[in-house]
Amino acid sequence: MHYQRQMRFLGACGQARVRAARVALVGLGAIGSVLAERLVRAGVGFMRLIDRDFVERENLHTQALYESEDAEACLPKAIAAWRRLSLVNPQAALEALVADLNPENIESLLGDVDLVLDATDNFETRLLINDFCVKARIPWIYSAAVEGYGVTMTIIPHETACLRCLYQKPPQPGTLPTCETSGVINSIPGVIASVASAEALKVLAGVGSPNAGVLYIDLWENAWQWFAVGRRDDCPACALRRFEYLEAGGGGAVTLCGRDAVQVRPARAGALDLEALAARLRAVGEVFVNEYLLRFRRGELQIVLFADGRAIITGTSDIARARSWYSQYIGL
């Protein structure tokens, strides 16, 4: 039997629960790559793969699901991950979504799952996930890694502390190291993802006790520490039920963590004719287009435009300039 050795540990009932489970994974980078593969191999019945970005060659050393060909083809991470994982376990039901998780779509993307896994790279998205999961009473697991260390925390709404019990406000921009500015060794995302995948199996199988605090692992300094996190009576989310990140809406722009890049998201998403736009842009720059996205380059400027109108603009961290370039070249 495919999961026989795992079943000896989880029990037949536990494995059956895993097989029946629905999981959403947000972010398919270094941590998300390992998380996705671990859980698909473990027999999770359904997994929704959500990522807004595309495969780049400079990230291949940490992102285990992808190959050079994926970067050359400029494949969205969700699509490349789906292709690989479909070969890993053809029995798993996989759904790949090239999407930016936001207040407008979070209900449709996360509302029908049993567990949400965070493998994102920014606190605003994590706090949005926290708001939604606390409100909907869906367990979720926070994970992060940089340099040689990382953290993970399992959150069971109304039973454990939530992320806003730990962080009343997101850290100020520039106060935390990023993989781009401080680097990362490829072993730490794998360790954090392995711990988080074990936590996921505990939640899904109903076996064992999920970690109710923050686990900190520093591979470089050989340090493993666990910190208790208590529920706060003044927590905006789980105590006062003020879901500030969930209630924010509309389109917008945001700088991407550790990158000289800005994501621009129009207020009204709509399907674009990428081929027609490519034909127009070829007159002023270098264009690559596939069925998922269009990449436009002119000098140091690069715009990667997805079919829903969302764009990642590289070459600036200035939101106003990024919006200007979007308007100038995309014209929407």
C-alpha cells in the first residue's frame, strides 16, 4: 500500500483523514516548494497551490520544485509546481492558481479548506491570512526563514494564540532581514517546511499535539528554541474580532520583499489579450509571452504582466514610479 509505513505511525483512521483533507498553500517559493512536496507525498487528498510570482533562475538554489527549464519558460510557480507534483503523486487532486491573495478573493481561495499553510514572504499577507482564518475558524501554520534561521507557529483559532497575539503590528519596513538583502542557505527553508509539514499532519490526522508556540531554529548556530505565546485579551483579531487586514480592499501597489520590484494590482481585474498587447509592446522593447503571462523589458525596466492585469515591475521600489510605468506601457 502506498502509505503503509506512514499509516503505521498515524493509524488507518489518521491516514484516512489526511486523504480526505483539503489544504491551501499560499506561496510556492523556498518553504512552499518543500511543504507542497512533503504533503502531496504524504497523501493529502486535495491541495490548492496559490502563488503570484514566476520562476526565476536566481531562486533555483532554494526552490526545490523547479528546474532551469521552468525559469527559461518564465512559468508561474503555481503552474510549474502543479506539473511536478502531478508526477509525484497522480492520486492527489491539485489546483494551481496564479493569483495574488487579497481581501477580495480570500474567501473563494481559502474558504473551503481544512488547513491553510503560509509560505509567503511578507507580513501583510500573513496578517490577512490570520484575519480570515481566525474569523472562519480554519487552522493555519505560519512559517518563515532567512539567512540560516527560521520560525514556525501552528495557529488553531480560539484555542491557541493567533499571529496578532504575537505581532500587534507588522514590523516596520527595513527592520527585518530578507533573503535578497541578507541571503539564505537552502537547508533552513527545508527544515522549517519539514517541521510545518509534520504540524500539518498532526492537524489533519487528529493525531498528536500541534505546537502551540513559536519554534525558532538556527542551523548556523545550532540553536533550537521554543517560545510560549499566550492569547492576548487585547488582540485585535482573536479577542476583539477587528479584522483590519481582511476589511481593507480595492486594488493597490506594494513593494515586494527583498526585491527591487513593485506589484501593481488594478482595482478591477479582467482577462487581458496578452498576445495583442505583446504585438504592441514589441515596437518599444523586448517581449516574451506565453499562455500565463507577458514579460516586457526595456533597459533596466522589466514588467511581468499576468492575464488578470496584475503586474510585477522590476527596476524600482518606488510605488509612484511603478504605477507610472504601468500606465505608460500597459495603458489600463
